[in-house]
Amino acid sequence: MSEEILINITPMESRVAVVENGVLQEVHVERTQKRGIVGNIYKGKVIRVLPGMQAAFVNIGLDRAAFIHASEISLREGPAVESIGALVHEGQSLVVQVTKDPIGSKGARLTTQLSIPSRYLVYMPRTSHVGISLKIEDEAERDRLKQVVTDCVAKEGIKEAGGFILRTAAEGAGGDEILMDIRYLRRLWDQISEQIKTISAPSVIYEDLGLALRTLRDLVSPKIEKIRIDSRETFQKTTQFVAELMPEIADRLEHYPGERPIFDLYGVEDEIQKALERKVPLKSGGYLVVDPAEAMSTIDVNTGAFVGHRNLEETIFKTNLEAATAIARQLRLRNLGGIIIIDFIDMEDEEHQRQVLRTLEKQLERDHAKTNIIGITELGLVQMTRKRTRESLEQILCEPCTSCQGRGKLKTPETICYEIFREILREARAYQAEGYRVLANQKVVDRLLDEESGNVAELEGFIGRTIRFQVETMYSQEQYDVVLL
């Protein structure tokens, strides 16, 4: 299977596409203006100590001083010291990491308990502890992972190795993958250590990786054949990054200088637009209906125009098999997370059910996010979960419709006309007026003057006042006003 990563860079945003056999599987988007500073490491200077708050303000080179509490200061391994005065003093240099972005008038929140993430691990240079994410519940797997880290550290002959936490993504990871992460993290920490010794305060020592470099760190596996980058500047940065920290993938980097945009070349732009649509056509003529919601996402499978060649059961089976593959791709492409309910077309044959579930499981093995198929409910619905790793594609690129307030539906012109009639009756009872002017959308006014003209005449007779209509081109279909004349 051919797998490639395409990296598209503009001053406003960075985008990454994962393509398998020419078909888009994943999209990652990072807007420049929305990048925070959480994870960045600075060499700061303490500018004010607040004994009453057991905290201090630290200048890290930003517009506003950052804030650190005594409980977040650990200058050495061992029990924490409670008094802020015993930990820091004004004018002191302090190596800190941002845990919370500045918000409004509040400065960033800091800690001295440094941690650096990789794909499977979080490295903590100032401890010696090896921990495992609580989400990895299987005891045998926890023991295996802890032993893998111990063996890798011993294999590398690392002294004062520091501490590691195995992330949820490490579940099922092999020794070679863990070893690659440990080597990456050690090389990176050596760089940071040199910076700490030589740089003056206040200065940034390490910035959390942007999307392009995070992609190299988190998504590149032995299956990836090429990593194509359309920006020469970013290509040079990634080449340097790879040479220093991930030399084993250097031969896969490639600069794309073509005039045609790289995403157009691979049809990525069209696929992104399709991934925002509710209906997903299948090659057989069937289709999926994808409905992401706050509590859960639902996916409905329909046969559509596909009628099969032999019988209905065969048609249903083939549609469900194709749908299982398409669903696995849509989950990755749209980055849907949390609880997912899949309504396959009902199958009477239990062997068909097992084959469809096996197909879904096999396709989900390629997903970078952790997935778990829980089973089939009494109603024949497939329940599964997918770990939320970031915002969904729809959340990044879209916002709720201002006309329907995110409902996905609009009241009909007929419904709005009757709401207007009720509003006029309320106004007539409450106020004395010579007449009424209705301001509304073109479709609503057209209906009031045509299909509802008889009702308008009856209402005028009932209230003894004239009613006039005015089209407001900027009004949505549900928006209207009734003005007293």
C-alpha cells in the first residue's frame, strides 16, 4: 500500500493530508492566528514575589508577565517546599513551561515541571518515574510497556535517563517504535539543555512544534513512502529538524515546486468539500448519511439505487461491506470522536454480520486515533468509540448557520406567515394603530400576497386595519418584523 503525506503551507495556515493509494484519508489544519504557546519552554526572570498568594510573576518576554504558583515550582526532585520565598527571589532566572495561554488581562500560567511530548511518550527530564496513562487498563499491556521502556533505556545505555509517561497512543506499540521516540526525545532534550546553559533571560528556549513538524513526529511510520512539502522555507526547516532528531526518515522528504497547488494535484480540495457534506455516496449506488452531534455521531447506511444481481440479502450484504470501509475512512477524514452509532442495513445472516464487523475492525486498524467497537445492540446498531484527538474537520472549517441556528432546518414560509398573523393579532389587542407594516423575506411576502391573500383580507376585516408588506432582502426566511403605523 502506497502512503504519502502532503504538507501545504501558506502564511495564514498549514494543512496536512494523509493519502493512501491516491485516496485522501486524513486532513489536519492549523490556523496561524489560533496557535497558542502552551508547551513552550522559556528562560524567564522573576520580577515579583507574592508571599500572600504563594506565587510569583515571571517575565518570559511576552506583553504581560506570566504567573507561577509555589506548587508548580520544583527546582529539584523531592518533596515540594511550601513557601514561595524559599523557592524563588526577585531577579532570579527560572526555566519554565507554559501550561495555560494568556486570556484577556491574565498572563500565561507556568510550571517548572518540564515535559516534552512525542508520539507515544511524554519525557520528564527532572524525574525518574515511568508512568502509564490510566486509559490503558489492561494490566498485562501496562507491564509490557513499562518493560519495553526499561529495556530501551538499557539498550541505549542512557544514564540519568529522566522519567517517561506512556501515552494512550502507546497501547500496542512495539519496541522499535518506543525506541525511536526515546531517541527523538533524548536528542531534543540535549538541544534544550544546551540552550538553557547559554541563553539569557527572558528568552524562548523551545517552542511546541507547528503542524508540519508535529506531523513528522506523530504521523510518520515505516509505511509512509514520501513526505511532500510545497514550501521551500518549510522544507528547509523540516530537513534540519529531521537531520538533528529523526535522521532515519531524511530520504523520504521531498520539496514540491510545481505551479499547480499540491492539494489540487491529488484532488484533496474536492475531498475536503465532500467531507463537509451530510451524504456520502458509495460506488455501488448506496450512500451514508453522517450526522455529527454534541453527544454522539450517527451514521446511517442506505442501499439507494443499488439493487444487486441475485436477491435482497446479497444487495444488503454488499452495501454494508462497502459501507464499513467507507465509514472507517470518513471517521478519519472528518475526525469524528466520542460515541459513534452505526446503523447498517439489517442483515438476517449472522455470518454476514460477522464479516461486516470484521471488515470495519480491519479498516479501523489504520486509524491513528484509538477506536473500540463495543458490539451490536438489540436494535441492530453498532456501537463504537473513537478517541477525540483534536477538533473535527467541521468544527475547524465551519460555524453554525445564523439562519437556522445550527438546526439544519428552516421554518417554511407558510409557518412564518401564520406566526405573522398571530403577532398582528397580539399587537391589535395591545396597541391602537392606524395600520401595520410587515417586513419579511421575499419568499414570505410572496406567499402573503398570493396563497395567503384570502387570510390577509379576513384578518384586515377582523381587526379593522390595513396591513402592508415590504420585502427586506437582508432578512432570513425566519426573520420578520411587524411595525405599527
